[in-house]
Amino acid sequence: MKLYAIVGSPNSRKVLAVVRHTGIELDIEYLDLFQGDTQNSAYKALNPNAMVPTLIDGDLKLWESNAINQYLAEKSDNNSLFPVGVAVRADIVRWLSWELAHFNQAFGTLALEAVAKPKFMNMAGDEAIINWSKNQLNRFATVLNNHLRDRDYIVGEDITIADYSMIHIEFFKEAIPFDWAPYEHLNAYFERMRLSPHWAKTAPESLDAIGRIPQSQLNSVG
Ligand SMILES: N[C@@H](CCC(=O)N[C@@H](CS)C(=O)NCC(=O)O)C(=O)O
């Protein structure tokens, strides 16, 4: 199996944490975002979205980080990350879906309009969209905060793929103009997960390392 990833990319980190957690053996190739490695036709034949992560296993070309994580958890000997059981799996898939459709959508929209556009794209963010995404994030952060009031993990008593999915924005959480203070349980959860060993190991070594091929890969090629 082979995984294509980008250093520091939240969705790559989601999958890399599962690779580490399960101990599953696969080759990892890091792409250079700034050299357009995701944009060439050879890579787009694997992932037409021109995004990472992408997993290749024989004829299977799998993209979408949550689908990749389900696949890896199932293939590993230790599938505690996606436990067998109709109800528990539905619960995990519920939170994977919610994270993509609501929490991450609100977060990502606010990050794009309020941070990425003015800082990196030389354009002003749309105030109406900024206000809308803040309201949405308030709405969904409240749901997550209440859910985490009496629990350490999203589903059950231990880490599942729902947790690695939920926290994939962790590195950028404080970079957006949003008041997280009212969300005590959510904040404690993000801090706990930030320090969890398999997740922590996927963090970029520095801001400069984000999006670039790591030295270890360059050394192994050269
Ligand atoms: N829904 C996709 C999102 C993938 C995604 O947004 N990947 C980002 C990196 S975190 C990317 O490749 N961005 C490059 C681009 O948009 O050109 C997933 O979960 O895998």
C-alpha cells in the first residue's frame, strides 16, 4: 500500500495518525504543494480532486481521508479504531459525517475568509460570510462541547477514527478569529488529543516544513 500525503496538511495528518496508531505498514510519499505535485496529470489520475491524502492498494485508488481511515482500520489487525458493531459504527460514521458537513465546514469557511484571503491571497474576506461562518461555528461548537461534557472521546471509552477526524484542524484552531473560551469541554478535548502520541507525531516540525517534502524523503531518494 502507498499513501500520498503533504506535511502539515490536516487531512493527511488524520490518516497518518491512524497509520501510526494501527502500526499498519505502507509506503508514504510526501508531495510538494508549492511545486504543484498534486496538479500533474499522473497524480490527478489517482485523485481527480488534486488533493491529498490518497491511498493506493493494488487496483484501489482511495481518496477522502475518512474513507481511507475506515479502510486502514479494517485492514489492520487492531480495529479498535473502528470497532465492529452496527450501532457503534453508525455512531462513528455519524460524527465523521457531522465533522465534514458542519464543524469543519464552518471552521474552514471562516479560516478562508478571515485568514487565508487577507493574509495569503491578497484579497479581503467577505464580511457576510465571515459572520455566517462564525454563527455556524458557534452553533456546532456548542453541540460538540455539550457532547464532550462527560466523556473523553467522541464515541465510547477510547480513541476511534472519529477522534482523529474531529481534531484534524487542531494546528490551526487558534489562528481563526473565534472566541473558543465558552467551550471548556471542547478545548480540554482538543488539548488532550493534541498531546495524544500518534497524533502528536504527525505535527510538522516547523511552519516552514508545511507543504514541503521532508529532508528524510529527499535523502532516501538522493
Ligand atoms: N475531503 C477531503 C479534503 C482533502 C483536502 O482538503 N486536502 C487538502 C490538504 S488538507 C489539499 O489537498 N489541498 C490542496 C488543494 O486544495 O489544492 C479529505 O477528507 O480527504
